[in-house]
Amino acid sequence: MLSSDFQFIIHRFNCLESTNSYALQQLHAKKVVNGGVFWSLEQLKGQGQRGENWQSDKGKNLLFSVVAGVNLRVEMQFYLSKAVALALYYFIDSLSVANASIKWPNDLLVAGQKIAGILIQNSIQGSKIQHAVIGIGLNVNQTVFEKYKRKATSLKLIKGEEFDLEELLQQFLPFLSEQLVELQKGNFKKINQNYLNHLYGFQSLMQFKDKEGAFSGQIIGIAESGHLQVSKSGEVKEYDLKELEFCF
């Protein structure tokens, strides 16, 4: 069980293939159980959603994974994604960054441009998630992004100043702890409402693309399974991650 004074231990590396992969190895070897933070200045095979590589210049961005004991029922696993996305949102907001939002399922945007991404991998026993490896990539001091499909931004581009990566990591972790504690308390309704309050495009007419082609629709909610609920031609459709694209 997490607590409000949850302790994190930061392990710093110059280079890893993937912080998530390393954290999972440590977890499976029982060398870390709870609170391990694996931070690397460079990832050779960092991954984002949809299996895409996470592109980052060495030493410019914050790339790390956190091992957290969550004891959450498998069918509630998307609430973990919501909680982590909220932690990132509140952290970015605390830096006086305007126009931040959460893009389903768990990217962070600023003025419609990607600033952070999350990849969560769970360790499951029976019907419960025992531990989660929470991978986060936050664009910090990089100013040129050539390999993203969608336009990206960074804290330096927004604020016009260089940031200390370790200081940012230390500042972020209490935000993560707070949201994980809300999750452990079972405050699912609160987490869901806060997620919707900051969800990009919620209840706004937007352009999407599914297997049938481009269409205009409205995001009206999130199913407990994590599927995005979209109003399309008078019907409510539910989409998994790979079934829907946002047309920016």
C-alpha cells in the first residue's frame, strides 16, 4: 500500500536500451519492489504508445521509469493510466505552462503539441496488478524535433529557459505519489472526473479517422476498459488505441 510519504529511490544511468525494460528486469529479479526510479540520459530503444520509438537527444529530456506497487484489479488498470497522466498534467501546470491537456490515452499536450508520453507495463498475479512499471518521457531542453509524426514541443521552447533534469524529476515525484495514493484509496470517480476535466477535445467537435475513414465526432467519455467513447453520426462508438486516429 502506498502512503503520502511514499519514498522513491533514484538510480541514474548514462545510457540504457530502455528504462522500462531495465525496470522490469530488476522487478522480475526481485532487486526492486516499490519506489525504484530508473532514470537514463539516453535510451537506445525507448518505446511509446503503438510500439513507436521515443525519439530524444541525449541528455536533453527526462526519460525514466518508476516501479510502483499498486494492488489494483486488472479490469481497473486504465485508472492507473489516468492517475499517471493527471500527475504529469498537474506537474506541468505547476511550472506555469498554459494550455496543457491530456490526450487519450495518456500523452500530454501543450497547445496541441506533444510534450510528454507515458508507457505503463504491468506485472499481474491472478486477477490483480501487483506492480506497475511507469515509463515517462518528458521533452525538456530539446528544441528540434524531426522524427515525430505530430508536432512536438518542450519546456525550453515554451519557457525560453534551460531546465535541470534531476531537479525536475525530484519535483515531479510527489505529484506521482499523490495520484497513486488517490488510486489506492479507491477514489476512482474523482480520478475519472479530473481526467475528463483536462482531456484534450472533450465534448468538442473534432476530426477523427477510423477504419471507415475520416469523420467529425465528439469525445463523450471513457469506458472503464479505457476505450474512448466517441459520438459518431448519432451513435456512441468505443475505440481502442489502434482503432482511432486524431486528425490534427
